[in-house]
Amino acid sequence: TDCFDNFGDGLLTHREREITQLLLLGHSTKSIARELDISPVTVMVHNRNLFVKLRITSQYELFSLFIDTL
């Protein structure tokens, strides 16, 4: 759980890390928006920003990157 809790630490903002964790748990954009009480558009903006910061282009790459850090 430490790896999960700290994934992206120092690179991503707190909100981006929250969204990353929810993505890794399988949540959709709409589900994340409901969970965090923000709009789906805001989720997509954070999602785009975290993809740029992690230098990835898909959720598949996010999962791969997370697994690699384990």
C-alpha cells in the first residue's frame, strides 16, 4: 500500500495523485467526478496533466508504470 499511496509523490499534485489512485482502482471519469465532487471536465484536465507529467498516453501505460514501480 505504500507504493500505491506514494505513487507520483513529488511529481504530481495531491489532486492528480487522488485521481491516479482512483484510475488504478478502475474508476471512470464520471465515477471519479462523483467521488471527488468535481466536474467530469475537471477530472479530464487533471487526467491530461498527470499523463503529461508521467510521460504516458493511456491508462494501460499508467497501469504498466505503476506495476514497474512495485
